[in-house]
Amino acid sequence: MYITAKEAVKKWGISDRRVRILCSEGKIYGAYQEGRTWKIPCDAVKPTDGRYKTKESLILVLKDKLETLKKRRPLTEGEVERLNEEFLVEYTYNSNAIEGNTLTLRETDMVLRGLTIDRKSLKEHLEVIGHKDAFDYARQLVRENAPISEKIIKDIHYLVLADKKEDRGVYRRVLVRIMGAAHEPVQPYLIVPKMEELLERYENSKEDIVTKLARFHIEFESIHPFIDENGRTGRLLLNLELMKAGYPPIDIKFTDRLKYYE
């Protein structure tokens, strides 16, 4: 006998998305997918939650890892550049793949090296190049320790949205909907005041950098200030601020996108 994901939600008291993630990760023994429906054994035991129990515990782990990383420095200039090159390939691939770009990791690497991929669209090539240019710009801002501003946000978006000249670095002028999301982004006339409020809250926040950046990212994506490329722009802003705070940039894997959405 089997139950559905919705029935498991009621039984275990967790979200529908969490149940589906646990099923897809193989953490519910005996569960299988039939079409779009998950079949879960009636006697299946609720998996233990391997996620961090509190925000504080995660922050402590991250700070500990940062200190460990600092002890392994300094690296030579050549070593740093090599690591940055390797990171950029994977980061560009994953961030683009999350938004629907079909270039593989190897193809992304080839485009970054100046090659053209047969049977792949110009748009997908430009997304790779634009993302690289935006990340290079972010690294320059880190060296300058430039405070985040609406201008910087628009500049990063301008570089990312390489295939739509009329929309680059410009707040949207129409109402949009996010596919699959219950939340509706703000009306266009509210974007400017909402972005001003967001930046002011971020600047004045006394929270640790990781917590306030997570909050900033969620609110930025909720505002959805641009017609397109809000996701890539938001993740670049995350890394800009992390690097300014001494953290290494992060790469949210395409395979982890469901956890990221959650």
C-alpha cells in the first residue's frame, strides 16, 4: 500500500516540496515516481532532518570554515587566478543552467575560451559571456570595496542581460509573474521605493553578513526589479557582498536548485 506526497505532508507535518525533495534524494525507502506522482510506502518512516536545526549553528559552522580557510592562505597570485578560472566555469554553468541555459559544463568552458558551440543559440552564448563580464566587474568592485548601490545593481544587470539591449540595466515597466511561484512581484511603480528600502535595511542591519545577505537575496528576488535575469543578477550580488566580507564566492549547483528554491 502506498500514499501520495500530499498524504505524507499531513502525516509528517512537513511541506509538500520537502517531501518531494526527500523522495528525489532517495531518503524515503521504497518511494518511487509514477508519472508526476510520488508513491510512498504507507509504513515509511519520516526521515530525520539532516539540515541545520538553527540559524545560529549554521553561522558558527560557516565562521569556523572561514577561519580554517584563512589559515591555509596566502596562495600565490597564480594559484588564486587558477582557482578563479575553475570556479568561474562551474559558477557560470550552474547559474545559467538554473535559468534554463542548455549549455553543458564543457560547452560553457569552451565558450569562455572564445569558441562557438554548434546548434546552440546566440542567446545562450551571450549569457555565458555576459555572466563572465559581470563576475569580473564584481571582482573589481571587491578590490575597490565599493558599497552596494542601485547603480551597481543596474550595472551588473546590464552586463548579464547581454541579448536584450533595450532592457539592460533598466527596472521593468510592466507587471510580471514568476513561473510556479505563489508570490507576485511588486507593481512597477513600487520598484524604486522598494529597492531604496531594501538597500537602506541592508546597510543599517546589525546582523551577521550571511544572515543579512540571505535576507537581502530573498527580498531582492521577491521585488523582481528587472524584466529578466533577476536570478543571475541576485546571485552575483550575493557573491559580490560575500567576497567584500572576506568569504569566498559560492556556487549554487544546478542539481541543488530545488533546495535553493525552498
